[in-house]
Amino acid sequence: MIAEPTPERRYRDPAAPLEERVANLLDLMTPEEKIAQLGSAWVFEVVDGTRLSPTDADRLMARGIGHIT
């Protein structure tokens, strides 16, 4: 289920200007979440065989992650 855009979640509104969406999202993020966006993980760090490992994913992405390679 996808949350509907609300005034405090303007970043979810595809009709809103990009600059407003980005500014809104950054305003809502904590400093820890912003820093976490700089991080990355290798796919083998979060996959156990052919399935996602919830334990490893939670450990690596507790505050967010920029990308998985």
C-alpha cells in the first residue's frame, strides 16, 4: 500500500514541483538518515543464497542506505 500525499509528505505528490518534493523530503529526514544515504552495501551482504536476509538487511540498513550494488 502506498501512502497518499499529505501536506507534510509533499514529496509523495508527483504533481508537485521537483524542487518542492526534494526540499520536503530533506526537511523530514533526520541527520542520521541523511548520512545513511551516503552509504552503500554489496548485494552479497544482504542476500543469503537467493533470498534477502532480513537480519543482515536490518543490521546494514537500520537508518537507511544510499544504494545496494
